[in-house]
Amino acid sequence: MNQLEQEMKEKFGTRVLARQPLASYTSFRIGGPADLFVQVENIDELSAALSAADRHGVPAFCLGAGTNLLVSDRGIRGVVLHLGVGFEAIEVEDLHVFSGAAAQFGDLVEKVVAMGLGGLEFGEGIPGTVGGGLVMNAGAFGGEIARVVRLVHGAERDGKQRTLTNEEVGFAYRRTKLPPGFIITGVEFELQQGDHDTLVSRVAELRAKRSARQPRGVPNAGSIFKNPPGTFAGKLLESCGLKGQRMGQAAFSDQHANFIVNLGEAQAADVKALIELARYRVKESTGVLLEPEVKLVGDW
């Protein structure tokens, strides 16, 4: 690791940080340190960083906005790569839209709706980046990202750049089957021409629904569990008396049972314990084993 750190610092200078705490990089505001934290600003830098890590046999993990992650209190071993502003561009040509992986999903929705392009309205209010939304096949209110993606650009763990078709991404409910270690750098969308006023109204409607149903102004990672077939995770959790259930400084939201919120100084272990408790109670009560939507990463 020392040799890799030196090599990274020679190339990226002060953008390389050792033992960097990750809590401020996650929407939960939870997470221990990364062995090495490196910010890259373009695809060539990303490829170089991945190639170096691969040559040294050190694992690499890409951390976006951290909106659907629970990072261990012990942190993440290896190299954590963070995509900088060079990955935030959004370009529109007719019905074709390119978005950098680090662009905020909400910014993309706002831009295309303003131009009268339909297909991404469901993304209003979904936190995080376009790359993160792609990885999780983000969706809501009957829409999902898989339906409008044309191509996905990225780099493999050895640094080689690669483009995947929609079929090669392997979209499924709230997940994808990307190649191991593949890091998304950009996404191409194929949208439809729509009526501007209708699209704006739809986005406003969805924004109001989210505001009424979901906790605001308190750190969280979005939905904790995927919805089982034919029902809703929040409904099952509430039926088992989990709304408001606390563990340390972590608690299931009083507003929506499928959200865990950080009440101040919550630890990853607190959140993980609540997830395990909820899965046990729901299974015992209903026979349904809930599948986490939030990803647990790092040294557990």
C-alpha cells in the first residue's frame, strides 16, 4: 500500500488523502476512513488510478454521492475513487442526452424537463448521482432508469475503458449486473419529445408526493429495503411496529417506516442492527424476508 500511495501522490498530488474519513461523503453522514482516497477529474485519470491499484493488487471502490450506501465504521480497505467536476457534464442533442456519472440526478431531470424531453420525470427527488442511479436501476412512481438508457461508458478494474449496451448492463429490479469492478463514467439516454407544461406539472406533482411521504432535513440513505412482489416494504415494517424503533442514534423514520435516519451521531453498527432486527421481525410476522436496497460496503 505504501508504494501505491507514493505512486498516486506523484500523479495526483494533494488529491490523494490517507485514512480519509468518509462520513461527510455519504448522505447518512456515517462511515469510517478509506485507506487511500483519490479524486480524479477525467477518464484518463480514472484509468490510470485503476491501473495502478490493479498492478499493486489493491481493491478500488468508486464513491459517488453516497446516497444509497452504509459505510462500515471501520471504513473501506484499499483505494476509494471519487469522481470530480470533470464527470458532471450534461449534453443534449435532439432526443439524445449524455450525462457524466457525477452529475446530480435531480439536475439532469430539471434540464431535460425544461427542454420538453420526457422519460426521466420519475427521477425528481431521487438523491445522488446519475452513476449511482444507474447502478441501482433507480426508479419511482412507475418509471425506472433502465427504460431510457442507451449506452453506459466506464472503465474496468484494470483501467481499460469500455462501453456497454442496455442489454449488457443487465438491468433488474433495483440492481444491475455490471462487470466486477466496472466504474461508470457517463450514461447516454434516449428520451421522447413531450409537452413542456405537462412535464413540469408532472414533476411538481411527484415532488409534492415525495415531500409528503419521505423524511427531509435529516441524514438518511433513502429506502432501506426493496419492495417485495405485491406489497410495500414500508407497509410491512409499519405493521410490525418498527416505525420509530431506535438503536443508538439510528431510528426508523416516524414519517416513513422504510427509511432509517441518523439522529445525530449514529454509527454504521446501529443502522446494521436495525436492518437485521427488521428483517427478523418481518420474517417472523409475515413470512417475507426483506431484501436490503441500501448497500453495505467496507470492512465489516
